[in-house]
Amino acid sequence: MIEAKNVSLKYSDGTIALNDINLQVEPGELIYITGPSGSGKTSLLKLFMGVEYPTSGSLAVLKQPIIRGQASKIRKLRRSIGPVFQEFRLIKGRTAVENVMLGIRFLNIPQKQMKEDAINALVKVGLKHKISTLAENLSWGECQRVAIARAIARQPLLILADEPTGNLDKDNALNILELLTSFKDKNTAVIITTHATHLIESFKEGKLICVSNGSIRQERLG
Ligand code: ADP
Ligand code: MG
């Protein structure tokens, strides 16, 4: 579902964030991307989302080439991707369930069904009791779970989580990783970035991609 061939990304200020990346991701795969701050992890996810384009090489996500001039097709591609951003991007003044519904608005399903789907997603992340709580009254960890619910409510084929373990102690970090991993199934791949390299020994399955200075090294886990 992701095919990257000799992909490089150079930002307009000349920073080479990624250099000659080759990577293939299959449906149902679990991928951890680790590496120090500034190594290129977020840039890699931005390419997968079609937010940035490769400056050389070729990249296809769910068969959609990530190239300039296909903006509307790339927007459509994003409906099949469930992103969990570092900063969550919840909307204040809206409840947990409204925030999740905003994430699936584009699916054009009836309001009632949309609310049911949003509630189901919140139940899956353990927030049944916070459905009607305003975003600003949720704890950091609860906001993170709402962000995950918003990503899974659309039943994505690809879940992309950027540093979901940041700010968490080891137990909570492992809980969040376990939660995200639980949404992997035969059709859905899960990709998680983390700079918490001390967690790696806890990863029991999947593929580990170590990014350093824009280059990657891959290992199989377990
Ligand atoms: P990580 O997520 O691993 O911390 P990033 O992908 O955010 O790394 O950044 C990789 C490199 O690209 C860093 O040197 C960073 O400063 C640079 N970078 C990230 N975004 C931009 C941008 N929009 N413009 C210029 N340089 C950027
Ligand atoms: Mg980052």
C-alpha cells in the first residue's frame, strides 16, 4: 500500500530531510519508525499523507502517486488514511463526540449513523464516559485518545501516528502503542513514529525502521 523508490525530500530552504528512501508497506503491516529528533520521521509521514511531495524518486500510497498536479486525487486518498498528529488538533468548544464526527464529516453518511460511528470509536479507545465532555475539559491523555478515535472512525486502510508516545511515561506509552496496534487488521496497516528508542525492546512484532540523517535502515521485530 506504500511504495517508495529512491525517494528524497529537500525543503525549499535547502534542508535535505530524506535521502534516497526505499520502502514497501503491505496491508496489515505494523511499522515503527524511530530515530532522533530532526532525523526525518515526520517528513516521512508528511510524504505518506501527500502533504509534501518527493523532490526526487517515486512514491505511491494506496496506488495513488504522490506527485504535484493531483491535489484532488490526493485529498480523496486522505479519506482512507487515519492520521494522529503530534498536536492532536482537537477543536475547542466541541465535545469529544463532535470532534470525532468532524473527522468523518466528508464520508457523507447520515448524521445519525455518523454519531453512532463516532461513539463506537470513542468506546474502542476507552472514552465511553467522556463522549459529551468539551475538548478543553479533557486531560492530555484523553485528548490523545479522542484524536485516535477520530482517526479510526473512518475505518482507514492506513493509520499514521506521529510520536504518540511523546510526553508519556513508559507504561502509558506502551498502552498507547498497544491501543494503536490493536487497529491493525488484514486490510489496515499501522505506522507509528517514536523517538523513544528505549521502548524498542518492548516491540514484539512488526517492522522497525530506523531513520538517521534522512536515511533508513529496516529490521524485522519478534
Ligand atoms: P523528526 O520528525 O524526526 O524530528 P522532521 O521530519 O520534522 O524530523 O525534520 C527533518 C529535518 O527537516 C529537520 O532538519 C527539520 O529541521 C527539517 N524540516 C522539517 N520541516 C521543514 C520545513 N517545512 N522546512 C524546512 N525544513 C524542515
Ligand atoms: Mg517529528
